[in-house]
Amino acid sequence: MVEKTEKIWMDGNFVDWDDARVHVLTHTLHYGLGVFEGIRCYKTPKGSAIFRLKEHVRRLFDSAHIFQLDIPFSMDDIERAIVDCVKVNGLQECYIRPFVYIGYGAMGVYPKGNPINVSISAWAWGSYLGEDGIKNGIRVKTSSFIRNHVNSNMSRGKVSGYYVNSQLAKREAIGLGFDEALLLDTEGYISEGAGENVFIVRNGVIKTTPLTSILDGITRDSVMKIALDEKMSLKEERFTRDELYISNEVFFTGTAAEITPIREVDSRTIGAGKPGIVTKRIQEIFFDSVHGLVDKYSHWLTYI
Ligand code: PPE
């Protein structure tokens, strides 16, 4: 169960958690076109801070733009509302979920004139793939489900409906005893996890999937900046599942998943079967950054 807080922001006002309701004919509930973000707020020595707030709000508006959803608030309004949502709920560390959805009005796939509603919720959410996963790595299964084709779903948008594909993959992986699913793209190359981007490290070179079939992850971007600043060798390049099997290290990145090492893929041990040196170094810098301990990346933080 999600950990209940006090208030949820809905269309400009805070309402009590239990009163944050919608009509059953809310368009997005039926047809899946809603756009959202996942953002984390962390404790730092100078109080709580939201990680890369501006980039998340920018991506929310980009998602809305791609799908022609006219958000009736400015980016500044939403940024302020996100900060306020953490504040009014007295949360020190939390996950924040802004959601833009098509409201109640017409039914059918052309909802002309329906309101565009916005909500912002925040709650305490621990590690997505488990504390043990972050520390020791997880076991992953290549999915029999393929990531959405770029011309059927546009992956630069973070859209509710896309997560049907993620749920199919994740259920399959869990059903088979794995922790998470890894999806291929329509050409058979590695795409991303059900809710994470993926990186491999082989012979000292870090590779991550190029921005075609994947979400342009903000954690992915942070990891790429960290790797370049650390003078590590990094390529955005397609790779196949067998290249992944023979990598020295593999890890997932995401706001919810943070940086989660992968120790096994399709019953093949990755490297030494435990988080490798590159993964651990990047994890350390990332976690120090979100907790306000790295001056170089202090511009990534918005203090509450
Ligand atoms: N790919 C997908 C498909 C994805 O859902 C996410 C985030 C990412 C990559 C990483 O993006 P970023 O968070 O900007 O680094 N997934 C969100 C939702 C997870 C959920 O189950 O809910 C998240 O991590 O917040």
C-alpha cells in the first residue's frame, strides 16, 4: 500500500488525501492518455531537496506537448506546487508524482473539450527494487514482450498507457522468479527495463541504449554526466542481449530504481555476480549528489 500523507494538490488547490477523487468516466482511466513524472526528494545537510526538479517539469510539459495536452498551468506554477506538496505534507524524503490527465466530459477517442486536469501527490517510497537489490544486485529476465515501436508510441513522452507493456513484462519476469524485466526493441536490440534505463560496462567502456525506443531518463542523464566527469569511456550505442551477457557489469537507472546493479540476466551471471567497481563508483557519486554532498552537482537540487 502507498503510504498515505495529508494532502494532494489537485488543479490548483490542496485537498485531503482521502478526498482526492475523480469521476469513473475520467477519460484517462479508460483510454490511457495521461502524462506523468516520478521525482525524488532527499534529505541533505541543508534540509530536504528535490532532485532535478526543473528537468522533470520540462519533461512533463514536453510529454504533454507531444500528445497535444494543454496544461492549464505554467511550468513555474507546477514547480512551485511540487515544492509546496512536499512542504505541506512535512515530508523529508519522498517520491513525487505529478500527473496530467484528461478529465470527465466526452467519451470516445477524440475527447474534444474535456478538461485537462493536474494532480501532484507525494509519499514516502523506499527502494523500488529492494534495499538488497541496490546493495547486491538483482536478477533480470529478457521479456517475451517487445518495447513499444517508436511509431506506435512516442517514447519521449512518459505516458500512462505505455505502462501496460511494462506491466506485462514485469508480471512475466516476477512469475518466472526474477526481480525485473528487460525489454528488447522491435529490431531485437536492448531497449530498457519495465521502469528503468539500462547500462552495461565491458572492457572499461560504458554503453547505454541510444534515445530511440526508450524514455529519456533523467537518472540516465545524471549517470552519463557523472561518468564523463569521472573521465570514464561512455558510448550511447545499440547493443544486443549477448553483449550484455558477456559484460563485466550491468545496471539499471531510474528515479524509483535509482541505481540498481544487475547480477544475473536470463540465468547467466554478470561479471563476478556482484556489483562491479564502475557501478559502485557511479552509485556512490550519485547517492552523494542527491544527498547534497557534491558541490559540482549542487545545481541539480531544489531546496524545500
Ligand atoms: N524508462 C522507463 C520505462 C521508466 O518508466 C523510467 C522511470 C525510466 C526509464 C527512467 O527515467 P528517470 O526516472 O527519468 O530516470 N520510471 C518511473 C516510474 C516507475 C513506476 O513504477 O512508477 C520512475 O522511476 O519514477
